[in-house]
Amino acid sequence: MTQPGQTTDPNTTGEEVQDHKLVIYQMMTRLFGNQKTLNKTYGTLQENGVGKFHDITHQALREIKKLGATHVWYTGVLEHATMTNYTKFGIPLDDADVVKGRAGSPYAIKDYYDVNPDLAVDVRKRMAEFEALVQRTHANGLKVIVDFVPNHVARKYSSDAKPAGVEDFGAKDDHTVAFKPNNNFYYLPGQELQVPAANNPLGAALKGPQENGRFSENPAKASGNDVFSASPSVDDWFETVKLNYGVDIQNNRTKHFAPIPDTWHKMRDILLYWAGKGADGFRCDMAEMVPVEFWAWVIPQVKAQHPDLKFIAEIYNPKEYRNYLQNGKFDYLYDKVGLYDGVRRLMENRGKGNTQEITSAWREESRGISSHMLRFLENHDEQRIASAEFAGTPLAGIPAMTLSATLGSGPVMVYFGQEVGEPGKGHEGFQGEDGRTTIFDYWGVPAHQAWMNGGKFDGGKLTHAQQQLREFYSKLLNLSTSREAIRKGKFYALTAAQNAAPAGVYAYLRHTAQEQVLVLVNFNREAANYALALPPSALAAMNLDNKGSFILQDLLTNTPPLFFQPSVKTSITLAPLSAHVFLLQKK
């Protein structure tokens, strides 16, 4: 018996395809506009520099739009704990014992109603500068996504920018009990917090503000990663505090949702506040750590006032995907545990991985959710493609990104610098040398800075190879939103069956009644030959016959047109780490 969304043909699905082809350009906002190149390990803001809202100019936004983006995810906008001193502006100084890195984690929020002062030219006018950025973004035909961090807050959360009538989290909590449905936090009565002895936020040689191995918190609160210990480990999210949504975690996760817990109301108001500032969507951090019942309650309420808002869930448990889409009302989910993980193995293994993982991903996700899966190869959590810790060359992103952008009709995302091959080199400080671009430290991003070219955003300092790579990304992202077959076409795999292609090669069709395209990718570091033939079932799916000849016109590269007959195998030589998106035309 076939499953919903499947057919008896194992190479395709019966899923009703929906057009959700957003292209999201994620930037680490504090790094994007930074022009300083010192890159001193554990450097201060003054030494290593920091990007500002003002640095994201009309020209920058026009170029992001030309790259193919429809949305910009401004990562790290909300005010979070940091070691930089802003006390002269009335902002309390954070204790280094519960801050990770000089700049601090953008996911340790200290004020949900304010923006990061690092990002402002005039700290006193930081919110106005953010609002101006939103206006510039919209004026350039792009939509704005910001982070919503619902699961945890900084240890020293206190809002000095909250609207009149808003109460801080924990203001009315009963500290004498571990759990109470209307408490905002979970407590460990009678126990004082002990920060991890192994914690050295600025390394052994440097000390941050108030760093003495202690932080006053009595009673201790549960840490953000559901750790109910007054002595969290250095590997825990010890710099954050878990928020209570009415789930008694220590008592078999029993749910207390009637009446609606206080945290739910506070979070709804925060979402409405940022939607009122012009946000067009929210990337919801660790959404699966918050009960799905909250999302089912809050998203419809927020969308009742802002119906076009998009909600994206960071989620890593495939068993919960449908729950968070269907019941939780999310628009999109991270597709990491699935396509990303499988494609990464192919890239790391120089094409020698198993393309069957691609087949497994689309078959599983085709059962009603494929159009809602956000696909990516880089983001702030993942290693750079070009890093030695990942693929070692940005060219490995050519087949992988082509597949990620065209396999389905759902959204796709790129991380700033990915399009010019940023390798994530350098020991930034707290982040360390790990192939990622830091989210904890002040830093410059060299390949991105070469494209930025002193604020001209014209790629003037890119190498020829970097320029070619960016041109590839631009072509790919623009055709993914402009070609009907990719935006909303049905899917047919040509290499899902037994040994239908060499190892590391994958081919599939996307088609509507008006347009048919063939996608062909080679993950190998050497050339490969693919014998193209369209089986009768594929032709039938596209309502084409096997008579006559077809022309294959490459939309992605300068490959000369190819001619073939559907029933006759035509050998196509694929260059190493290559991708083609062919438009099928009847001769």
C-alpha cells in the first residue's frame, strides 16, 4: 500500500507541489560590514572592529538582491550578553563568567525588546538605526527575517527597553519551588549556581569584566539545555537560563497549559512587537525545545495581525517534523537531519559517499512536507564548505548547492561569504579554529571583505576564481526562483534506481506542463560519464513521447546545447565537481 504523497513508481511522488521558493541570505550582522582586518585572537571591538546597521547600505542590499535573495536573515540583532562595556549608555555590564566570548553569544538574550548596541553608530539611537535598516531592506525589494529565541535567556536577563506595562521574566516568580506553571523559570531551591571551573571565556591569559569564577544566582536556575543542576558543565548552555512554558520537565514532562502560562503571553507580545517593527519572518531558535502546543497557540494569533509573516523552525528531530508543521503551524523547518547530512557526507568523501541518502531524503520528505523544508549548506552553526574541516574547497558547493536549490520547491539559504568561498580560517578566540565563522568573537571575514571592497560592495578585491564562484551562485539562485519547473514542478528521479549512474552522480527531472528541466550533478573530484536516457515512465509523467529528438539547453553554464533521443543512451561527460540545469526542448 502506498503512503500519502507516494505513487507506485519509486522514482517519483504524488505529492501536491507548492511554490515556496524563497532564497534567504543569512548574515551575521555584526560581522557583515566590518572592514577591519587585524583579526587578533580574543581581540576587542576596538581592535578587531564590528559591523553596524549603517554598513548594510542600499548598494549592499541591491547586490544581495541581484545575487538572487528574496529575504535577509539579520542574525544577532536582539540585545544579548557581551563583555563590551556600555554602562555609560545605561546598559548593565555583563559578568564574563556567564558570557561566551568577547562579543557574546547572539542566543543569550538579555533584552527581548532591544537591539545589540554593537550594531549602532549612535548607541542612544540604536533602535532607530535598526528601523532604518528595515526600511532600506524593504526599499530594495527584500524581506526581513530576525531571530526569535524562545527557549532560554541570558543569566542576567533584564529589559531596560520594554514598553510600558511589560513585566520582566521572573519578576513575579515563586523562587521557593522548582516548578510552578506560571513561573517563567525553573529553580533549584536552596542551591547556589556554580559556574564551570573549566570556563575560560577569554583563554587562560586574559580576564573579562568581573571574571572571578563566580556568578551570584541563588537559587540557581535550570540551564538552557534542560540541565537541572546548580553545577552545569562547561559543555552545557550554562550562560543561559531555561524558560518555563508550563512543562514540569522533572516530573515526566507533565503539561500544565490551562490556564495559559504566563511565559506564553510574554512571548506572544515579543513576537508582535518585532512584527510591528517590520519583521517579515522569524527564525525560531531550537523550536523543538518549546512545546508544540505553544506554537499552535501563538502563530495563528500573530498571523491574525500579520498574515504574511513566515515562521522557520530550527529543528533536528525528524519524528517531530510533521507535528511542528501541521500542529505547530510553522511554515518551514530546517532540513539538516536529512538532506544536509547526506550531502555533506558526499562532499567530505569526495563524491564517494552514497547518493542513496539523497533518495532517502526526498522520499521521506515527499510525504507532504518537501515544500516546507529549508535547505542549506552553510549557516552560523555549520562549518564552511571551503574549510579543511569540511570539503576543503568551495567548488564542492557547486553540485551540492545546485541540488539543495533545485531538488524541491521549498526555500533555500546561503550564509554570507559562502558565495565567495570563505574558508573560516583563524583562531578567533572563544570559537577556536574549527572551520566555522565565529558567532562569539569580534572578527573580520576575509573573503567577504574582498567582495565588500571598502564598502563599495562590488567584488573589486575578489580573485578571478571567487568572482566565478559568486557568478555561479547568482545564476543558480536566480534561476531557482525564475524557472517554473523548479519553483513548482513535479519531481522525477533518474538515478534513484539500481546503479543508474556512476557513484557520486545524481540526476532528476523537475517539470510542469509548460516546462521541463533536467538537473545533473557530479560530486566527484574527477570527471564522470553519465549515460542519459529517459525511461517511458519519465516521459509519461511529463506527457512527452519518445519520438523525435530533444535539445538540452544549459541554464547554469556555457555548455553548448546537447541533442538526444529519449530512448537512446547519450553519454554526457561531467567535469569534476560540476552541475548542470538543462532546459528540455523538443527539436
